[in-house]
Amino acid sequence: MNTIALSELDPSATIQVPFNGQQVSVTSPPAGSRIEILDGLRNPTDFHGPTDVDHVINFGPSLSSLIGKYNDSDGFFGEDRDGVLVLSNTSSEAQRVIKGINTLAVQMIEKPALYDDVKFCQSYYDLALEGYRLLPSAKNSNPIPVSLIRAGLVTTRLAHGLGIDARVENEIQVETKRAHPKDGNPEDILVTVRWANGDDPKKFNNADIEIADFVNPASWASTAALLLVLKHCHNSVPKSIEHRSFMGTMQGIMLAISECRAMGIIPTFKMIGITDTMNENYYLTGKISVGDAGDALRHFRPK
């Protein structure tokens, strides 16, 4: 397959689409090609995904309003509502698991070498497994499991109560990676999308799908990028999407509800815990931390 540098693509390869009250760009290469992404990144040496991708979604500043602390003035997240379930609101077991993950995450943040300590990360994995066992079953019968590589490969199996190397029936794997574009403000972000199987996009059309990702939504950028690509590049829009997450943010959920409904998608959320604060790099902050879940769980990716 040919690769074309992002800077060398014809302008016609990029379309502008509405998102969160702004216009964001979706870039796709000609058939039989992929986009070489590195020349479009602010910090290419910090990019740890595949450098040849199928789509690039540049959100620019459209997600910057999510940075900071969410003001839940109407008490939306004070109780479980139809479509949004937060176990820690009512479950002491969920609260215990969250506290355990936070304790490990703080240690890893203070001592990054612990991310390479498999035994230490096993404790993180075991707590994640406990948390996912508390989640009720999916709302729709037999939704298509969508795994966002890399942590998503692990959390899909956690969410289904399966072993590390289990094969998941009808699983769709897609690699999404977030980065900062070379042009624009430091808080601007882009997301790359790379399909494991080129025929997979058509499977989403009018389907019930499930995304089990450890923190989703935080900014919700990866899932949003996937949905924008499906709608505008493949004309393949899911009927519903269930997020099954260890943690999410209030502001991410509100954005996801709004954007999904605008696309005609029914969103639901089942998560162990929730937070209201995100820093300028779109990571959880405040009283709850999960650290870099993808780095901690990478030891348990299926072979």
C-alpha cells in the first residue's frame, strides 16, 4: 500500500464537517493509499501509534471547552439516569475498586518505571477486572464489540469476562491515536484512525455497537473520530453505541450525548466511576487518577 505525507495530499482529500458547534477536518487518502502522519504532528517523537493511517481527524480547538472542571449545576450526575449508569454513586464495591486503582496510578505517576513492572501492573489489571465484573450486561442483545487499540483490546475482554487471549466473536479492531497537530494552539488535538480490516466500516451501518475502553469518554475524541469517519467517509452510521468504561468525565458524556443524537445514534454509558476534571492535555485530574491505563494494561494484550 502506498503512503502519502499529510502535507502532500491534495486539498480535495479533506472535508469539513460539523462537530461541537464548529467545523473540523476529516482527511482521507486516495484508494490504495495511507497517510504518513509524522510531518503533521507537533511532537512526532511522542507519537507511539502506526505512522501510516487511513484517516486523520483534526479537531483543532473544538474540544478545548472540555478542559477544566465541569459544573453539574442541575445535578445530572447526582443520580443514575436512563442511559447513564455510574456504579460508584451507589456501590461501595465500585468505590473501593476506584480507590485501589487511584492508589496504584499515583504510584506510577510518581515512579514511571512501575509501568514496566509486570507484577505491579497485574494488581492494576486485577482491580480493573473486579470493576468490570460489577457492570451489568449490555442493554442490547449481541452488540458488535469494537476494540480501540491498544487498551481497548484488553478492556473488551475484561468487559466480557474473558481470558487475556480469548477470541471475541464479531470483534472489530480499529486503532485510534490522539496527538497534537503541528499547526494551531497547544491544546488542539487530532486523532488518527487505522482499520485492522478494510471491510469493517460497512459492518457498523444501523448496528448496535459496544465500546469497552478504560477511560471513555475523557475528551471522547477517539470515539468521535471513529463516528465522524463512519458517517462522512463510509456512509455507515451505527444505530446505538454503549460505552462500557472504568472511568469517564462528565463533560465528555454530555458532549457524546449531544453529538450522537445529532447523528441519529442512541448513546448509553455504563461505568464504574466518573470525574469532573480534565487537564489541558485531556487527561483526568482531581481526586481520581487512573494514570496511563494503556501503558499499565499493555502487558495483558491478547496474543
